[in-house]
Amino acid sequence: MGERSENGLIVQLRDHVAYATIDRPERMNAISRGLQADLVDAFDGFCTDSEVWAVLLTATGDRAFSAGADLKDMGAGDARGRGPAQPMFGSRRNFFEVIAECAKPTVAALFGWTLGGGCELALACDVRIAADDLRIGMPEAKRGLGANFGSVVLPRLIPAGIAYELLYTGEPIDAQAARHWGLVNRVVPRADLAAEAETFVRTVVSNAPLTTQRYKAMNSKGRDLPLAAALRLNVGPNPYTSEDRKEGVAAFLEKRRPNWQAR
């Protein structure tokens, strides 16, 4: 199953896929400060581990991918009497930012309640696969919180008016509405979610890893640039001069599966 941290994060590496599984079902997989730190450490490691070609973010239980911030853990501040953490400040990196900036393709498998910080976790990933029981939303306006990451990212992923509606009302939407607005990539029966996510991530790692990493770097760094500037970016691994490029062409000509080396 992999190694589980005391804060409820299970990390496992299998055949070039890193599995990060939130395991706090008794708290509806709510995100504590300790879990935030573990997510930062894990995703930092995925970025630099050459054996990791893609990441699948999942959760245990059957009620919630994550109900958001663990308010019981976070409400009183820290042991030194400081108030609740503010986004993008302090000595620790923001864990949503770390996941969003991970150099490897990231996939989230979502189900049940996916709210607040849980929704922001999903938004930080590249691809979102949802079970048909998904209820996703940003209820921070109902709690006096800020949803700093979500308020920036959500209007970049879906039409601004729909993003404002979700943020202003704090009401969740179901899986089909999320699919309609492009908030999730696909919706599958709950019983099929694990298999569908596994099939998808295995499809990703069957392709040239330097190419998929290059795609992510080019998209994330060039998205808001003028076309002429974006086309002249040279970020991420360079597949054009790689050994994998030679292998990919040879495998095609020889009618066999390529043996990628990520170099």
C-alpha cells in the first residue's frame, strides 16, 4: 500500500507512477496543517525523482475526496499562539502552489464531497477524473474564509460568470455540471473510478516522459504570453535532442513498443 505518514498521506511509487493518497476518512479527508506539509514534501520529491513520470492524487473512504481544510485543527492557530496561516505567507510553501508547479503530469481522482481546500487540491492538478457522486464547490464564503488559490485559478479554468457563481454562493455542483463546464475531464460510475484513473495515468506514462513534461512546462509558462513569445519559449526537458526521440522513431519503424529512458 505504500508508506503512510502520521498526518495521513500514503505515498507509493509503482512503475513510474507516484500515488499520493489522502487517508483520513474519519475526518472526511480534511486537510490539516501536518497534511499540508506532507503534501509539499511529497510533491517536491516527485519533481526531482527521475523515476516519477506522472502523479495520481487519490483519497480513501467513500464519503469525500476531501471536505476541505480541517477547521478543528487550523482554527486556533499554532502552538506559539499565532493566528491562522495566511495564503502565500510564512516559512512553508503553499501546498496548492507546489502541486500546481509540479513538473510531472498530475491527475486527481475525485468522488463524493470535494469542497474548499479539497476542491483547490483538484484545481491544482492537470487532469480531473470524477465519480458520478461528485459534489464539488467552494463554500469559503459561508465560513468567512478566503479561498486564495481557488479564487485565482477557478476563473482561469471555467467561464468567469460560472466561477463567480460558485465563489459567491458557496454552493456545490454535481458531477454532470462540473463536466459540462469543463471543471472535470470525465465522469464515470463510482465503482469504476479507480480503474478509470489507473487506465488514464498508465496511458500517460506509456508515452515519452520528456515530451509530457515539456508539454506541461510550455503550457504553464506560456499560457498567458503573446503567441509569438510563447512559441519561442524553451522550457522543460528538450525532447528534440533526447535518446527517447531516437527510440520513439526506431520503435515506430520496427513496429514495437518504445522503451523510454527519460533521457
